[in-house]
Amino acid sequence: MKKYDPKVTPWQVSERDFPREGSPTEKLKFLLRYAILAPSSHNSQPWKFHIRDSEIDIFADKDRWLKVADADQRELYISVGCALENLLIAAEHFGYAHQEEYFPEGEDNLAAVVKLTPKGKIEKQRDPVLFEQIPKRYTNHNLYETRKIPKAEMAQLHACIYEEGFWIFSTNEGPYILFTEEELRRRIDELITRADAIQLTDRAYTKELGFWFGQGVFGTPWLMAKISRLALTYLNISKGQTKKDSEMLLSAPALVALASVADDRKSQVMAGQIFDRIALTATSLGMAIHPMSQILEVPEIQAKLRELLEVPEVKAEVAKLSPEENVFPKQTFRLGYAEPEKEQTPRRPLEEVLV
């Protein structure tokens, strides 16, 4: 077994280093090297893991919860779901069958328990391509190209939804279009602008965001991270950021909302699993992806988005729901093609998230 080198970034994990002759615990620990590469809200990485025998406990790390931006903890549990999905994808790749129990005994911090069986029967095999994308995936914050996403590729993204009660709503031309593109873009742009204005004039929000910038979670060099923290905390940047968000939003050919019929902790974790699959599939297709969460972080703006998704003809065509059934948006993001980012965001070492 290759000795772990702490100087090697977590992104440099290689399947060649899987400890085939190691103990069961060493093997499960190796699977978690893929789990920690999952996307998370503001790159907060709010997860912890505990290995016991053939099981892995996945905890929500409340110490890394953004209490202002994510007051209802939706993004916290979506982030945990992303880590869970990476773990399951890696487990299948290395021949493990798995069973998941969500929130056993009603514990809030313990989000899931995964029982892993080597060489077991896998009921629904995930696309093997997903595993290859885990170390390659990243959030792309650049301006996007205007070219459309082909219908066949949008259909591949929709096929990432295995769970019942979840749907994708999108502005892109294709089988899941919502309203006319121009009309929806105008409405969504208005909501994004309003959400930015509300958040970036909220001193508590900018102070919290400034703290995370100051921790260097976005991969910014130390000095620039500290300057960004001061700027976010003490300067009125709302107009500039709102304009930037609007430009980024309008540059993307697809604005997407992942929604569900349920609105509880389990559905939030599952939404994270679906979003992770979508992000990995998009990576395999050469597409860029970027969460735009502010539209869901402000309650009054989230309510306006729900109104858009609740239009009866939209629900009937896209979600196949009856008018009396509700739609709860879980994750919003832009999708398309863009120049690659220069580097991936930093990750906490596995040893830091093991309990």
C-alpha cells in the first residue's frame, strides 16, 4: 500500500492506490477520499464520517453551517447528500454493494448510515463514467458561451434522477423547457437581482461570507482572501455584485431548478445526491456548472420562484403533477459551456473529517 503523503492535495487521489491487501477499515477509508471531493455550499464542506466495521456514518457538521445564508439548513444537507453520492459511486466502482438508511432514529446530525458489502449484488448500477469525473469536477464561475445545450445531453442530465418525486425545470431548449426562454430569463434575472440586493445589504450576511472568504475556501491566495473578507464585510458591494451575477446568469444557455414534491431533510440529502450526479455527468459531457443559490436563500424570493414552478401547465408538462400538488425548489444552477477554471477549490484532508 502506498503511504499517504500529506503534501499531496486530496484532488490527486488515484484508484491505483486502493489498498486491495489492506484491512476492511483501510478500504472504506480510501472510499472516503472520493467523498470529500464533493461540491458543497460556499465550499464549506460541512461533513464528518465515522467508520465502524462494514458501515460508514455520515454526519452534518454544524460547525460549518452558514447560519445566515442557509438559515433553514437546506444547503447544509444538500452538501452532505453530494458527499454521500460520491461515496456510493466510489463504492460501486470498487465492487461494494450498499444500503443506505437516512436519519436513523431521527438523529439530525447523523444524516445517513451506509452499509457496504464487498462483492455484493448492486441493484441499480450507476454509470461507471461518473467515478472517473469525481477528481475532474469543479464549479465554473466564468462567463458562459451562448451556444445551446443539445436536447440529447439535457435528456442525459434528466436521467440522473433515479429517485421518485424529483424533477428538473430548465430554460434551455429541449423536452423540459419552462415558459419561453426570454420571458423566464427576465423573471429569473429580476429575482436574482432582488436576492443579491437583499443579501449584500445585510451586514450579517456579508460578515459571514467575508469570514468564509477569509478562510481561503475558494482557493484564493492568503492575502487576497483577507482583502476579500474585509471588502465583503465593510464595503457596500451590492451594486457591483448584482451586475456581475446578472451578467453571469444571462450568459448561460440553461438556468436549471432541481425541485421535489417533498420538503424535508431526507429530500434535501437526496437532492444533493441528484445534483452531484448532474454535476459529474455535465463534466463528462464537457459542460460547466455553477450553483446560483441566492434565489433560494432569501425566503420571499424563493416563494416567487415557487410561484413560477407552480404554474399548472408547467407542472403538468414537466413534473407530471396535479394542480394541488406542491413543488419545492431544492437547487438552482446555471449550465453550459465556458473556459475552464485555473484550479479547483481546496479540500480539507480526510483525517480532518474523520471522527
